[in-house]
Amino acid sequence: MKRTIFYILLLALCSCAVQRPTTSDEFAKDVQKDLPFKVNELKAVNGRENTYLFRSDGYISLLPDYEVDSEGASMIYQTTFAPTHHTQPSNVIWRNIVINRKAKRVLCIDRLVKDNRTFGYVYVLQSETAHYRDSGTFHWDVSNPKLLLNVSDAIEGMSELSVETLNTIIK
């Protein structure tokens, strides 16, 4: 009997010590699963809803969908012409767009390189879902191809932090 009570108390104490992740923590883990490369760290940027900073200890060699210069102008990277370089220069941002139609989520991933390490920002456009509701999320289907223009405008408006960081690096 004493042994049973001891085990019940031990289980109760252990269950109190384990903290269930918050909904925002679960959301960040879902976002990290959508990334097409492995990162060492992904954390929310204070004061910016749906923006995450990521870091990788090494160089991420994934080719971009777009290049963004220090003035914020973006150019399509993978065109019918061969790209001019296969290694990311430190004076441009490499941008990839990931669409998760099931989760109704679009990620704009801006990568920067410094000292052969990759870091950058993930901007998340998330349709409202029953799993995760946040007052800062967009309440329209961001994965709908008919709304591509709206998605593009939203991404351009969110990515100013990447351009600011790039300008800091190249100075």
C-alpha cells in the first residue's frame, strides 16, 4: 500500500514538472518542419508577429527562388538562363517560398550569409485554422493560387527586416 502511494505521488510530481508546450511553441515547431533545410535554432522575433529568426552552424547550399538586393528589389533566380553563381554571396539575400497547402501556410524564407554561416528570417502567412488562431494572422486562404497577388504584396511588406539586416552586414 505504501509503495502504491509512493508511486502515485512520484507520478504526480513528474507530471507537474513536464510543461506542455504552448500553442505558439507548437506553431513554431510546425513552421520548422516546413523548412526545406535543417536549422539549429528557430525563435520568434520580438515585436513582429509571425516572424522567426533562424540560425544554422554551417552554410545552407539550397538554391534560391529569388535574390533580393540591398535596396529590397527581388529578381527571379532560377530562369531559363543559368544562374551566375551557385554559392550565396554575402551582399544578397537568397529567398525561398514554401507553400504548405494542407496547413494553409506560406513561408517566405530570407537567408543571409556571414562568416560561412547561414541565418535569416522566416515570414509566415497563415490562414486561420482551428489548430492555431492568432489575432495577427491573415484570415484568408493564403494557399489559394487565385490570391497570389495578395500573398506577394504581404511578403514584400513583411521582409523589410531582412533588407535592414543585409545593409548592416555589407557596411
